[in-house]
Amino acid sequence: MPPALLYYAIPAFIILLLIEAWYSYKEKKEFYTGKDTFASLAMGIGNVLTGFVSKILVLGSLELVYQFRLFTLGYQWWVWVLAFFADDFSYYWFHRTSHRVRWFWASHVVHHSSEHYNLSTALRQTWTGNFAGSFLFWLWMPLVGFDPIIVLLMQQISLIYQFWIHTEAIDKLPRPLEYILNTPSHHRVHHGSDLKYLDKNHGGIMIIWDRMFGTFQPEEERPKYGLTRNIHNYNPFVIAFKEWKDMFSKAFRSGSVKNGINYIIQPPGWSHDGSEKTASQMRKEAGIDH
């Protein structure tokens, strides 16, 4: 197993969270509320616990694919550079798909379920993501020759980076950094439930993929955080499994196998009878997309 960089970073996460909470209190910013923060921390603890099992599944899958690798890339410095870009590219498509396919959204929605935006929101992580197959987006890396250990290390580096961008305490960075990197400003947009902000800025460490593939949206007015339909519940088990329950319930009551499958593979909000709307449909109706 690779070094658990993410677990070693947890003390730093907690220290930074406490500093931001103190700043929020001192400046009367109201970044935090008690119930929401504890729900986020509970989701983070659950993610760590489920990770002890799911990481075995992920490493086993990567190792299996690596046996059929096309090349053996080794550990030279340039391999690590390529792995950095390959991981970030994979994350972008995983993240984008998680907003466009309800099966993956059922896990990812957890991270968007808070109506607040602070460092504790970064810890509000899924319990089901790896079990649902999120790791599939990285399997091409061992196939072309990246050692699974490198793949897992790069994933951890990406997640550690993304912790600090979950804050309203930082406005914008210098323009060159804003152009290349995913920043608090860019990621605030991603967590916004405003129609023009929905399904934008999916980058991990870099924002260049969004610029390249047409999903970039600059921060204009302050976003309204959360979901288009918030769950208004702080029970971690409800947060973790509500979307799975809703998805399967609608699929089984949809009237046909085709409709049932579509409830799983179509974007969140898809409905066979038009009773709900996807983000794309809502944006078009509002004249945002044409």
C-alpha cells in the first residue's frame, strides 16, 4: 500500500479548520453553523472508515490492470510529471461525469449537500464512491504503465490540494494562478446552486481542463450554496444514502425497464414524465443555455 498521505494531512486540516472558524467568529462572517459542521465531520470520519475497505478494492483493481500494461514507465522524474497531469485529467472527467450520470451523482451529491462553504465542507465526503466505481476513471493509467502506487499517491495529492479551496476567506489569487489553478473562487462556483453555476468548474488541481472542454465559469456574484433541492437534514446516514434511495425508488416505480435504467444513467433530475428537470433543462428554460 502507498503511504497514507491523506491521513497524515488530517491534523493540518483540523488546525486550518479551527483557524477559519475563529476568523469566521471574529469577523462575524457566519461561515459555520454547529449542526452542519458536525454533519460534515461525521461524513469525513465515515469516509475514512469505509476507505479501509474500499482502498483494497481500488488497489486490487489497479494492480490487476497493471499486469496487462502496455509499457513499464518506471519512476523517473518525468513519469511523475506525466502522472500528475494524467491524474488531474482523470479527475476532471470523473468529476464531470459525477454531475452528469445519476449513478455517480448518488455518491458525489454528499459533497454538495451543505448549504455552507467552509473547510469542513471539504471533509464532507462520500461513503460509497469507490464501491460505486469511481476508481474506473483511473484504470487507464496502470494500463499504459503507471505503477498503481504512483496512481494512488497522485490521487491523495489532489485531494489534499482541494482541501484549502473550500473557503470564503480567500477572495482571488493573482490572475496567472487563477488562469491555471483551481482556486477558492473557481470552486465556490462549482458548489453554487445558481443556474449559471450548475455543473461548472470540475477541475481538481488545475482549471485548464474546464477552459479546454467548455465547463469553465468565472465567479461573478456570490454563489448560493447547496443543491437545487436541499435535503435539510444533518443525519449522516440520510446524507450518505438519501440519493441512492431516491434513485432506486424512482427507477422501480417508473413503469418500464427502459425508464428504470434511464433513472440510473441519465443526469440528476431526469424524469420519464417531465415532473423533474435536469440542470441542462433548467438552464435552457432560463435562457442561459441555447
